Amino acid sequence: MSYTSEDQIEEYNLELLRGLEYGYKNGYVLEPKGTEPERQSFNDVLLKDRLTQVISRINPHIPDENRQQAQRELQNITSSDLISNNETFHRYLIEGITVEYTKNGETKGEKLWLIDWNTPENNDFLAVNQFTVIEDNHNRRPDIILFINGMPLVVIELKNAAAAKANLQAAYNQLQPVEAQTLRLHHREHL
């Protein structure tokens, strides 16, 4: 099958993801004023209600107050260093978030899991196309984002291989903040 546009390539990939049992939503319907809003603003990248539902489903033994606290901790990873933020987020995904609570007069420390690694069907898999993110007045709209339990874990930027300027660098640049692109150009000019 030949594809003549990025839209056709995008639709084909969404079909493949549906075949892998991903749910599907168009990013426009999830927008703050969309028909099925799941975000309060365009800088929200988590689908918070989905995350809350899954955290409750896979951690029912942990009190609700502690589940909410763990979700706030996840939502507020704020280091000035992007790599440090990513490492913390990765650790939470893989190792869980330790929560403490008192039950029957005894303090317990347990792991709250963001993903059910043992029973995949307990998780929420969602493919979203055209999901707009606006941060610091920079508008980004990747072709497809894969959300697991309301967390954006995979960003897919598609390019039509038949297009003359479609290459890996073009896809990469499309997802970068303007400052990073300017810095790279400035660096190349001085080489």
C-alpha cells in the first residue's frame, strides 16, 4: 500500500494501534473546550482523571488520601534540570512511589504503582492524535501520543518518506522548543 500524505500514514498507524487494543481519541476532543475535555489547559500533559482512576484500580489497598498525595507528587516533579525530572519520573514508573499511612495503629510504608506490570489489562492504553501542548507560548502538536494510564509515554512524529524534506532531523526539530533550535543553528554557524 502506498501513502501519499502524512494524514494517511497517521491513520494507518492509528489502525495498527487499535489492533493492539489501544483506545483512540482525537486530541481536539480532549482540549479544554473540546467535546470530551480531559484537560483544563493546553499545558496539561497528563490526563489526570484517567490517572486517578487507574491508580485507584491498581492500588485499592492504599487509602485514597495517600493515592491523591502520590499523584500530586508525580504531577509536581519540578527540578530546573530536565534530565533530573525524567529520571525521577522513570523511577516512579519502574519502582513505584513509596507512601506511608497508618492502619490499625501501625505505620505502613508501601509502594503505590502507576502501572500494573503484572496484569497489563488493568492499565488504560490510549492513542491520541493531534494533541496540542502549549508551553511558554510554544505550540507543539505531535502526530500521535501514546498514553498509558493517562501519562504520555511515547511521542510519535510521522513523516512521509516520499517528501523531499522529510527526514529524522526534520521530525526531531518539529518537536523541539524554538530556543533549542536557535541554539543548534547558532552552534552550527560557529563550527
